[in-house]
Amino acid sequence: MSAAFRAPVCTLSAFPKKATAMSVQPLHGITLESLLNQLVTHYGWDGLARKIDIKCFTNDPSIKSSLKFLRKTPWARQRVEELYLETQFTETGAQP
């Protein structure tokens, strides 16, 4: 009698693919610190301040103070991430 009853079989294709969704995100796996270091290396603090006018880039800039500000300020972090994605890095290994 138990041989006649079969439970429905779930296939993996019925579930959303998390790995695919994550790989579509262009900044997946890149830390904010790494991203900021690459931008500072590429533009310098003065160039970065011209691109994005925020005090953490204009007044006594440092990686530590900029990270603290960017982590607490979503609109500023978004602008920095957008600049990173728009930037054409020329150094080997510095590409997004």
C-alpha cells in the first residue's frame, strides 16, 4: 500500500537561484574599503572631492574617516559606488 502513494518530487528548478541573483550584483564581493582605496588611487583625494563634494573627501581626508561617514550615510555611499562602477580603471587588477 505504501508503494502506491508517492510524495511529490521537488526539483531544484522550482526554487529561485540565489547564486545567479548574487552574481548579477556588480559590487558583490567588493568591500567598501577596497572600493574606496581604488578610487583614491585612481583619482587622489582632490580628484575624488571634485567628483563627489562631501566633507570626508575635502576636509582632512582619510580612509578611516571616509569609511565611517559612508557607512552611516546611504546617499553618499550610493554616489561613491556609482562612481566606482562608472570609472574606467587602467591599472592591472584595479578593475571592478
